[in-house]
Amino acid sequence: MAAETDSDTADAVGSLALETVDHRFKALPPDAAGLTVGALAAEHRSLFTGGFTTPVLALSAESLDHNLALLETYAQRHGLAFAPHGKTSMAPQLFARQLARGAWGITAAMPHQARVYRAYGIQRIFLANEVVDAPALRWIAAELDADPDFRFVCYVDSPRGVELMDEALRGVSRPLDVVVELAAGEGARTGARTETECAAIADAVAATATLRLVGVAGYEGEVPQADDERVHAWLRRLVALAAEFDKAGRFASTGLDEIVISAGGSAWFDAVADVFAEIPALSLPVLKLLRSGAYVSHDDGHYRHLTPFNRIPEEGALQPAFRLWAQVVSRPSPTQAFINAGKRDAAYDLDLPEAQVVRSARDGSIRPATGIKVTGLSDQHGWLTTEEGGGGADLEVGDWVGMGLSHPCTSFDKWQLIPLVQGDGTVVDYVRTFF
């Protein structure tokens, strides 16, 4: 089921190394201006002594490799196809590595994300949303017309949505594949709330020549008051819906070779694996499609607490891959300090950054950030408290503070070019994002 990283994707991703380093990219060495990204990467500069300015976001090469390998083996072990959510990183280089690690395709949330994916040769896109924007639908149709090997699947969650999609797609050479979205419950996010509503949507799809029903999907992360029991129950509803559709012959006359059942964020993929293992025999093979995305970098906050690997430690553990480095620019009192990283640089929507280590500006030694806490962020400043007479007492202007971040999605989106750094501080590549 895995999609190979084809030559078009490899060539497009390789072209990123030809981009010129200049003022557009935060933190890159000023003396590197005019070099290509590839030429700068080949210099293997040190993050700390190679001319980088602060703040600078670093992505751990070792942790990234570990996380990519772990989800590959997890999906294989549980018989899951994998379409990691690309909205997390919006980084074609990481998409290519995910595909090389066995991913079926890449998940998108919005049409503009799918445009980025196609620009970098992604051949299978699962768009986990209903698309009712006529220009976007016409673009999708043109991509399908131009490339018979391109596979695109998106949600439908209302008869009105089906009507709008049908109007925009009339005249297409092949129908657009859709899955009915089952909502995670009353008061949850998108999707039809009841099985009766789902059936009405499926009927509306069947009445068109522009859409083809290929399965069902949803997002268990929106289950109200989510716990193990409620999430498992909702996932069993999703599977039962697919079985009922199949029993009613809704997939029989559409020329399908498989039925798609998809779920799976980054907090409950163990439950998805449990329930998808119970899927009964249907009239066609089932593509059991997992969509978790935050795993690629993991984090030191939100997902550190939510990861399913906390419940299944025997299956492995993800590693936080991000560290934001900033410098102390003011030390106005023994209990207060300010760094030069703020809301423009660090994720803060779920948790504040976590001070982890300090690198001395005097001798380059690194010590734990004991007694140092980030208490707030301004646009361009971080507020630190330090324990008087404690471990933070030696913090001084010029020191580098290394911080862990919470929420990968709002960490990646603040940086257009992110150094990929080995454990000794050597920068081996740069990851380009497109938000």
C-alpha cells in the first residue's frame, strides 16, 4: 500500500537546495547570504559558533530519524496504511522521508496545502475536510485530468456540500473520490452527527456523476470528554457505518478495488489500531488509513503528555526533536531575565516553552537550566524567572537558553528554513516549510 518516493518528488525536493540564502530566513548566518541552501548545508557549520543569529530553532537529526522509523514500524505491526498529516510541518523534505518510510500518501487539511503537495510531486493526498470552494474543486479536477496516477480523497459531510461539489465538478473526466465524515459526537467539530444523516449524504453522492463514495472517515480526537472507552466506542461506530454501507451495496457499483476507513490523530492512534484490527470482512479489501502527523517532531509539552506511547511503552517512545535557542539580552534583577525569543518565534497556544539547558557565553559549556522558568512571552521577548541563590543565579547576558516547545504545528509555522542539527551542534541540512 505504500507510495514510493518517485523521481518527480525527489527532483522537486532536491531543487530546494538551489534556493538562495538571504534575509527571508530568520537566524541564518549573515555571511552566508548569496550561497545556496545546499552549499551552506555542505559547510556543516556549528549552530553555536557558525555565525547563526538568535533566536534560532533547531530540529534534531537523530530524533527526527527515530520518530520516522518508529511510526513506520508501528503502522506495519498493526496492519495500518499511513497518510501522516502534512499540516504539521508543511515541509516537502519531510514528506519525502515519510513516503520513503512506507507512507501511503500525505494528509492535507486545506486545498492550498494540497497545492504545495502537488508542486512537490505527491501522488496520493487525503484531504480531511469537505471542499466546497469552486475554484479549488476545479483545480483538483484539473490535476486529476492531467495525471491518471494521481489519487485524491476528501470528506463530504452534508447534502449541501455534495450539491456544491457536483456543481463545480461537472464535466470532469473521472469522479472525485469522497468519504462520508462521521462526527465525533454532539458538539464536536465537523461531520454528520448520526448514521441516518451519513446515509443521506451517501445517497446524495450516489445521485451524482462527479463524485464516487469510497469509504468513511472521522477524527476521534474530537470525541467529547475523550477517554479510552468513549474513543473506542466512537471508532466502533465508524467501522459499523462502513460495514452497513457495504451491506447496502453502496460500494458495489463504483469500480472500487478497496474501501477506505480512516481515522487517527496523534493522541489516540493506539485505539485506532485496536478497533481497526476488528474490522470484519467486507466485500472488498479495506484500506485502514491512519493520519497522525505531530509524531514527526513530537514535543516537550502537549503531545509529551498525550502520546499513546505513554499507554503502550512496550511499543516504543517518541523523542522531542525541537529546541529553540535564544540569548539573554537583559538581566535586570537576580530573579528576572529576558531572552530575545517571543511569540513570533515559539509556539505558545497550548503551553509556554520549557527552559532546558543553558550554554555559557563565556566558555560554551552547557548545563541544565535548573531554577529557570519561562513565565510569559511578548512579541519578541521571553520572560524568565530565576531562583535567587538557586540554579538560575549564574544566568547572565549573552548566555544561550535552549528551550523545549509544545505543539509541533505552531512551531513549524513560524520558521521558513529550519536547521537540521546533530547532537554535537553540527548543522547537516535545512528543512524548508510552506505555510
